[in-house]
Amino acid sequence: MGEVAPVIQSQQTQSPITFRLEIVNSRSVDALAFAEGTVILSEAFVSRLALDRAHIAFVLAHEVSHILMQHERQTLTSALAWMAPLPTSSAADIYREMEDRYFQMDTYLSVVAHQTEFEADEIGLALAAMAGYDPRRQLEFMQTLTNRGSQQSMLSTHPDPSLRLGRLRDHLPLAVRLFERAQGQP
């Protein structure tokens, strides 16, 4: 995580999380984060999109943002709050209820998941800018995703890349100021 690590550590006010980066070579995984501090990055993803150091810094900062903001906990809490207790009926009734809830929960939780992705994009943009990476490069990366078209499943946790790009554009002025400050500019 190189230059991004000191910035991430400086943003932790509670008990610090020990982050660990694992590099895998999987076509089915791009990048993801686990609540305990592990970030997974796929070499296949880096190669497929021809990511450079700046792009990788933004991907890692995005994933670390999920951990810092405890997005996994927020999502699970939302799921538990939404679910009503299962009826004490027959096994067939319980099975049917679970099937019905699966798609209802996905619809409900996709709103939560999309919000956490937007938040991780915005925080990741700021963290990487503070680490000295030009935030305009993040928008370049998101534009690449937008140009490739959405290849996401119906059940994806990620919003459409064009929506993510639009929101990042809104946050670009602040990120540019953070980047300039990191570069020693007033």
C-alpha cells in the first residue's frame, strides 16, 4: 500500500487496524476488503485494465475506506433491522419465506451497498490525494470503467460506473486541494 499506508494510519482515531494486502491472480475477483483489515487485489484485474501506480493507489484507498467506515457492519446491521422474525410454521413455509425475502432483501440492501460504494469512492479519492496521487487520475480510471460498459450482475453491490464518476466529479475540487497540499502547494 506504499505511500497510502501512512495517510490511512493517520486517519484512524480508534484502535488502529493492521492492514494486510494480499495479491491474488483471479479472473473472478477484482479487489475487495474484509472487515478485519485484509485487502485483496487481483493481478488479473490490474492487467485487464492496465492499471498504473496511481490507479492502484485509488483502488486500494477505496477498499481500505470500506474497512475504516465499517461498511460490512453497516450492511449487516441494516439486514438485521429489516428482517422480521421468521414464522414458526412448517419447514415448507419457512423455506418459502426465505426465498421471498432473498430478492426483497437484495433490493433493499442494494441501496445500502450502493451508498457504501459511493462513500468508499469519495473517501478513497481524498485518501489517495492526501498520499500524493493526483485525483484526476481516479476520474480517469472511473471513466475507463464507464467506457467499458457495465458488466455487473443484477445483484451487484456496485452502482453503475457513470453514476460513480458523476459523484466523484462533485468531490474533485476538494480532492485537488488535498493533493496540492500533499505536494507542498498552498
